[in-house]
Amino acid sequence: MRNSIVYLLFCVVAVFSACSPKAEIKKAKVDKPALLWFDAEANFERFSDPDSIDFYLEKIKNIGFTDAVVDIRPITGEVLYKSKYAPQMKEWAGFERPDFDYLGHFISKAHELGIRVHASMNTFVGGHNYFDRGQTYTTNPEWATMVYTPDQGIVSIMTQKKKYSAMINPINPDFQEHMLNVLKEVTANYPDLDGIILDRVRYDGIMADFSDFSKKKFEEYLGEEIKNFPTDIYEWKTNADGKSDYVRGKYFKKWIEWRTRNIHDFMALAGKTVKAVNPNISFGTYTGAWYPSYYEVGVNWASDQYDPSQEFNWATPEYKNFGYAEELDLFTVGNYYTNVTMDEYLKNNNLVRNETDSKATRSTWYCVEGSCDKIRGIMNGLPFYGGILVDQFYDNRPQLSRSIAMNFQASDGLMMFDIVHIIEKNMWKEVEDGFEMAADPDYFKREPILNN
């Protein structure tokens, strides 16, 4: 009898345990890569202690992140490791970092946790215009790009204090040699590094580069002399309201094509350079998702099987030859939009102007769902990871979770920029919620359209 009672009690406990909320809770998982970016300058003091690096790597591992992207060449051109070729950033905003192997510690701790590490490098930039700091302000002012402005004509970008990046002329041969040396050095010094991700592999914008050197090289590409430079490429016009816009000249489309070739050729060379040192390292890039206007920075990240001249009036038939998607192992693209679904965008109808754009525009491209849908075709089926700029959601925190979910569901992985925004605004819950939502394939079928 006693054995029967004990058995009955055991069964009751087992049934209630199985039905209890605790037993039902099972953390949802997303079986896709999830990258989290660690900006060099914004995180300089916080991650100047190995214990802090350990703490946050463990935290992001528990959430579900699979990769850490560690910025080691910020826009000043300084680097966060001991280099033979570049100045080392030992101080930022008055804080001096203790002497330890920053990137090396990231790699060893992350690998202990099963997290991959990519070293991120800002590429065609070498100065910070807000602080007059960096290589263009000290050793190499000749590297700075020359910009064609509506009001001042052709001037150095270092005079343009509204632009925080002192961008470099991408075809400057001395700078290219410098950057390739840095890439080789990092790859050789850190053989356990999983990948390299290049950022800002581009021209500054439509205004760059109008140096004498660029004029000469473009004339060689054309096979003829340009009699009216820069107006044969484009000319700035100002309307009655005082707003300036550029009017295309006869060489405009070839100029766009040539600039894109320059970026393509460097990307191909950079990839070969790092692979020659470590054939197993991942070579990737981050770039903006706004393809319809990205011609303004000389970038064609599409597959070379996609012909943009069929859709866009800025592309020549030859433009497709300089798509560099096939040069990459990993492609992260910034879906920096506050609208998540296409229905949301159509309801809100926001004008969107990104960092590199000369003008604002409207299109269903400029939402996360629409962007991923378009990119899928442009990439000809090659994989890409959708990116999020966290500080866009300070005032609409639930929308961060939804953007995470959509990027996971509509692309091949997630890239979030930057951990500092999550930490300082304590947005960890929104990040965790986004991972949970992403694991539910029917989430967006049930959710209402949200206003921004």
C-alpha cells in the first residue's frame, strides 16, 4: 500500500513538474550567424581591461551571438595593436589604455567560449575631422581626398568639419601600399583570427575625389583629355531656395563606372593579400544597403551576374563588370532603417537620407524587409547578413526587437552595430526579445503595422 501511495505521489509530482511554467520554458535559438560590433573609439575605456572583455563576451554568448567584430583601425588611421606600419592608439578622450594585447585577448577568450572573432578596419580614411586627429593631420596630409563642393570649389576634405571622417583618395598608391601592409601584418600577427572585415572601402561621396591625380588617371581610363574639369563630369547648380544639386556632364556615367572599378580592384587585391598570408581566414566587408544611391561612393557590392544598367540610369553596361560580391567570404550590409516591414514603410512613407547620400528619397527599398528582398536578387543568391544601427531605436525600443527578427528571417544572418549603444541605454532585453521573435517563423504574420 505504502509503495502504491509513493508511486502515486511520484506520478503527481512528475505531471505537475511537466506542466509547470519553468519546465515549459525553452530558450529559442536562431540557427544563423549573429555578429556584434565593438567600435574602437566608443568602447575605448570600457574595454581597456581584460575582465571587461571577458564579461561582455560571456554575456553576448548567452544571448546567442556567434561572432564578435573588433574594430582595430578607427577613422583616425591609428591601430589598436603594436604595428610597424601605423601609429598605435594608446589614448582616447583623455583615457590612457593599459598595455596589453587587446585583439589577442579578444581572440583567446572568444574562442574559449566558441565565438568567432573578426578584426574590423576602417579602410579609406585616416583622420577625424572633429578632433583634427589622425594620419592626415600629422604625417600624411597628401592622402586626404579632394572634394568638389557647391560653394568652395575643390578643397581638401579636412576643411569640411561637418564630415567627421577625413577620407582618403582610394587610388593614392602610397596609401594603398600602407593599407595592404597593415592587412598583411594583422593576418600574420594573429594566425588564430577568424576573419577580417573592411569598412569604409569607398569614396567619401559624390564630391570625391577631384584631385589632379584622379583627373590624370580618369583621362587615362577614358583615353582622352577632359577639357572642362570638373564640369564635364558634373556641375553644381543652386536653385532659388538656395539648395544645391549636381547636373550631370558628358562623362558622368563613365566617371561613376571608373570609380567603381577602382574600389573593385582594391577589394580583389586586399582579399588576395590576406589569403596569401592565411588561406583559411575569412575576408569580408561591411557596406551600406542603399544600393540605388551607393554609386555616389563608387561601390558596386552586387554579384557580377547582376546588371544594374537595366534598372538604374547612372550605370553603364560595363558597370556590372565591377561587382565584387564574388570576391567575398562574408558580406554584412547595413539595413539602417526604422521601418521594418514593407507594409510599415508604405504606411509611414518616410523620406530616407543615409550618411553618404547627396539627397533624400522614397522607396520600399528603405525598410528591412524590402531591402533584404532586393538584395537577394542583386547578390544573385549569394549570402548576406542584415545589419542594424542600434541607436536608431533609442526612442522606439520595441522596434529594435522587430528589426532583429526581420534581419534574421529575411537575410542569412545578423550584424549589430554597436555594443556601446546596447550597454549605455540598457537595451539587452530588446536584443533578447529580438532573438526570441526571430525563432518564431509566424511572428510577422500576427503582428500589426507599427508607426514610427
